[in-house]
Amino acid sequence: MQTSKTKKKSSKISDISAEIIDANGQTMTTDIGVKINDDHNSLKVGDRGATLLEDFILREKLTHFDRERIPERVVHARGTGAHGVFKLYKSLSKYTKAAFLNDTAIETPVFVRFSTVAGFRGSSDLARDVRGFSVKFYTTEGNYDLVGNNIPVFFIQDSMKFPDLVHAVKPEPNNEIPQAASAHDTFWDFISLMPESAHMIMWAMSDRTLPRSFRMMEGFGVHTFRLVNAKGESHFVKFHWKPVLGVHSVAWDEAQKISGKDPDFHRRDLWEAIEDGNFPEWEFGVQIIPEKDEHKFDFDLLDPTKLIPEEIVPVEIIGKMTLNRNVENFFAETEQVAFHPGNIVPGIDFTNDPLLQGRLFSYTDTHLHRLGSPNFTQLPINRPLQTAYNNHRDGQSQHNVHKGQVAYSPNSLGGGCPYMAKALQGGFVSYDEKIDAHKIRARSRSFFDHFSQAILFYNSQSNSEKQHIKDALSFELSMVKSSVVRERMVKNLTNIDLNLSQYVADKLGLPKPTKVEVYENGALPADANPKEYASVYKGTTLTQSVALSMQHSKKDTIKSRQIAVFIADGFDDKSLVKFEKTMSEAGAKICTIAPKLGKIKSIKGKDIVSDKTFFNSASVLFDAVYIVGGEQCINKLCNEMDAIHFVNEAFKHCKVIGGDSDAEKFFKLTYIGNSNVDEGIIKNSDLSGFINAVAQHRFWEREAARKVPA
Ligand code: HDE
């Protein structure tokens, strides 16, 4: 049964910062507090007369309405957010003086926003796209933002190329098509000329870009950052979020269908999980690298197209984040939240990663444009826990009333206040990095190996994951109209895997390459030698990294999985009750689906109300399907074509399908009856077998036959 318990919790953040407006029991007023006696009619001259300009109530209403929208984010426009807490398991004081990473007694409030990158604000959640994973920690020393993605590397190495990347992936400028999709000419034209994108492209074409849920994605800080301890010593660090539910994805065909059936699929999933008390959780991990080891790797730590394999530097788990509260108001919180990789606290610092350095400028610039004033830090969702004391004054939408005569420093009239904090009093001190170099506009040679980690990623995938990458590339490139771009991409893929390039070539009707081809490099200056870029520092000794495959992240749980249960008049109530009880004990969520809404009669004449119907629902919205018994019920389902389609589609998408022994007759009408497959097909009311299978998430081997036309 679907349940929706609304849990209202008092929150530190909203208690401190936000004035929650609750209209319950209140009289309507204008913005300046005048009570309104008629909100349905404008002020007119007589019954049919013209509207009067003096109608200040109408004018105020329309003026406000006309300005309701603010510019959407230029990237990551589509997203959703939630509040939560971060709890440290063990102190990192050896590496950082940041209080929230030192004291295990502190519970740090957080706000998280997940997003897609390319689509507009109203686009589908299920686009094949990188997901943003931004966390704002409201620490006792100020706000710290970890503005990351669900992929640990990025397309480009230098912020100079970011507008080009985004122009290439966004809808094409002449006709604003396609929405939220990279499967078009400009994206692949750009990528085909940017060899540094090779590693990220492997991730982007993998199932990582089709998450089953935000709750089942990893998060990464991407860049190498610094941790600085109380003695001023620095270590390099990479940040990781590991979802407690494991990392899971949907099938590409399924993603496309979900985009039509429920474009809010991921938002809804997050919202409902929190409302149901199934609080999403991630463990926080760090990979720590001593300063002295900076040059020990066969790649540059400052290169954001590289990750540090977990086999080389293990991820140390240091805490857990739990999202436990939905927003009160989407606009005020999720839309107005302003993340910034430059929001750091003492104990954390930047590196010279050239992509990060550009970001440090861009986010404030964006916020000034979107939120219209430097006072955006006063918005409730952006305010730190502590009051900000400085000499910033005035500006649009100034909410603070600064007392006194003095707004400058140094001053004596204000007693020298606000005074500057010494480092020992928690003042921020930048890491004392020695830099002695020439000013140049160029790329470091240590950034030139573009393929070793793309190869490592591809080779670390399971067979089905490799097949999905092949399919994704074949699909995306088949949507590209320019044959020059398609051919160039096939050529480029030879640098990663010859078999992969041959597969894609075949799907595109192109000759299969037989050898590795030199990647054209559009980003090179005209006088550069492209061969030089091919493999300068090539040669990681690692051939596989287990952590790069989602296959190894499965967890033994079905908590919060959505299970569709078919019922029709004459269903066996004993079987339904037992199924529901067993599944809810295991933490899954049940949704009954019937030929119609309303009362459905059981074998014993008892009524239950169905949650959904075959016409307002679809298998792509569920993780598994179960068919309860009852002869009359099964006969009804056998005549319900949408029920048969539902199961065929679940079969195609490699989901778990189960049922009572009576369901056999129904199964015979579906692809289950037409195939020899039994992995993930659980018959004869084997409920523990069903639970174990659902925990596996998908039985991708089933795809090999590729015979299901659902
Ligand atoms: Fe962003 N990025 N980005 N980005 N980014 C924005 O800031 C930018 C990059 C990321 O939920 C913008 O508030 C530049 C990498 C996330 O509100 C903008 C460069 C990573 C979000 C911006 C990058 C990210 C953004 C647009 C290259 C992963 C959503 C709206 C130098 C580590 C935050 C906004 C949210 C948002 C600029 C590259 C993650 C325009 C210039 C790499 C998750 O300022």
C-alpha cells in the first residue's frame, strides 16, 4: 500500500534563518499588510466598465507575478533538494583543523541539491546525463560547499573550455533542439576534437548517467583539494560519497520511457523516500595523499580528467550524511540555494587544478546574475549558522539592519570592530604554497595522457556494463547527422578499445577500424604536433579497478524498492496479505495495480482499494512485479493486455518478476512463457527467493537474447 506520512521536524536552519509563512487561519493582505476584501475581481467602472488604474491590489498582484521567474541555472538547471545532517565517525584532526571534520560529537546540518546538467528546468529527470551532487555543510565555522558530480572526472581540463563544452551539449542554437540530450551533432563534434574528454565519455556513456535514484548514486568532489591541519601541514584529498543502498541504474530504453511516464521520477523518488521515513544515506570517504607523494602517480593530481584508483589509495570512510527533511518551498530553498566551490572553511583549501580555479570565479558571478544582488548570502537557505560581521553595506534586497556609524576598517570610532580574527582564533589562512614559475597560457605536459584511464575504466566494467557502453555510443552517434563527426568518433574510440570501435562502426554502417588511429585534437594550437598529445605519460600498471564497476556495489537490501503487485477481482487475500507483510518487513514499498481504481473484491468478498491501474501506471516506474493468486483474478489478468505488456516490459528491462503458483497461466502469455530464462523469475510464492533477487536489482544477462519487443 502506498503510505505518505508527513513528518514535520523543527529544523535548526529554518529556526535560525527563515521566516516560515504559514497562511493557516490568516486573513489575506497586500504586501504592505492591508487586508484584502476581494481577490477575485478587479476594480471597474460599473458592471461592464473598464478597469481602473488605481486598483493597487490588482497592480501589485500582476507586478509580482510578472517577476516570479529568475534566470535558471545555465547548467544544472533541473534539480531537487533536501535537508539533512552529517555525522562524523572519526576525527580527521591529523589532516585538517576543520571543526566539522574533527569533533565526532558535532552533527552538521546540510542541504543537498541533485541535478542534471544539460536540460532546462522543466526537462526530464531521466536524461542520459551527468548528475550534480552538491552539499552545503552549515558548519560552526561557516558554510562549506562540496559541489560535485556523480562521476569522479570531468570532460575538460581547463575552465577556458567550459562555455564551449556547455554550448556544444545544450540544445543547438538555431532550433533549440534537442532538449536534455547529448545525442546530437554539436556535442559529438566538440567531443571528437577533444581527446581529454575520452575518460569522461566512457563514464557518460555508461549506466552511471542513468541512475535508478538519486539515493543510489555515488558522489565525487572531482578535483583534488587540500586538507590543512592545525600545524599548517597540507595533504591532498579526494572526496567521495558512497550510497548505503548501493549504486544502481535503469536501462536506456526504460529511461526514455520514464521520461514520458513520469519526468519527475527522481524528484518524486527522493521526496517520497523522505516522507516515508526511508531517509537516504551516504557514507563520506576521503582518499588522502601526503604532499611528498604529489608526483608519485602516473598522472597529474591536478588533472580533473583523472581519478585515483581505490586500489592505489583506498577510500577511508569517515562519516555519514542522512537526508531527513524535505523542503517547505521549492523556490525559496532549492531554486535559490547558491553553491560555490569557493565556500571553504579553515582546514580545507584549493589546489591549482585549472578547472577548479575557473570555477572559483564562475559561481559567484552566476549567483550575482541569478539572484540579482550580492546580498544572496542573506537568503535563508544560504545564510551561515553564525551572523556575518563585516563592512559590506547596502545593495539590492539588503535584509540586515546594520547598527552604528562605522562601516570601515580600520576604525577607532567603532572600537575597531568588527576586528580581524587571528589564525588561532579560527581566522582563515590560505595554505602557504610556494609557487615559482613563468606566466604561460598553455597546458602542462603532465596532463597529456588522455587514454590510460579511459581504458582502465572500460576494462573494469562487467560484460553487461561494456555492452551498455557500446549501445550508448551506437545510439548517440546514430543521432549525429554529420558523417564526418561519426567517422571521427569511431576513429577516436580505437584509442580506448578496438573491439568497442568496431562494434560502434558496424552499428553506424561504417568500415571497422583495424588499428589505433591518431585522435584529432581541435584544442591544440595550430603549430602543435597532435602526436605528442597521444600518450606522453601513458602506462598505468593497473589493468582493472573493481570500484569502477557498479556491479560490485550491490547491497543485501530491498529497502525502499518499489514493487508492483497485480490484483483483480477474485484475488487471493491470504496471498496478498502475506506478500505485503513479508515485503514491508524487508523494507520494500508495495503498490497494488488493478484493471480499475477503487474497490477490488477478494476471493472471500473482502474489498481493498487499488493504488494504481494498468492505464495510469507502467512497469518502468517499478523495480519488480508480483502476481498474487486467485483463479478468477488470474483469468481477468490474462485478458488484460496492459498487464501482459507490463510484465513483458519488466522482463525486457531485466527486472525481478514473481508470482504465486496460480500465476503460471498468466506467465505463459508473456515472454516468460516464451523463454528459457529463469534468473530473476521467481515462481510458486518463493518470497525469500523474491527478496534475494530484488536485492540484485537487475538480471542484465537476460538482455543477451534481445528478443523482447515490449
Ligand atoms: Fe559547475 N557550474 N562549473 N561544475 N556545477 C554551476 O553555478 C562551472 C563543474 C556543478 O545544484 C553554475 O549555481 C564552470 C565541475 C554542480 O546549484 C555555474 C566549470 C563540476 C552545479 C557553474 C564548472 C561542477 C554546478 C551554474 C568549469 C563537478 C549545480 C549555476 C570551470 C565537480 C549546483 C550555478 C547547484 C553549477 C560553472 C565545472 C558541478 C555556471 C565555469 C567540474 C553540481 O556557475
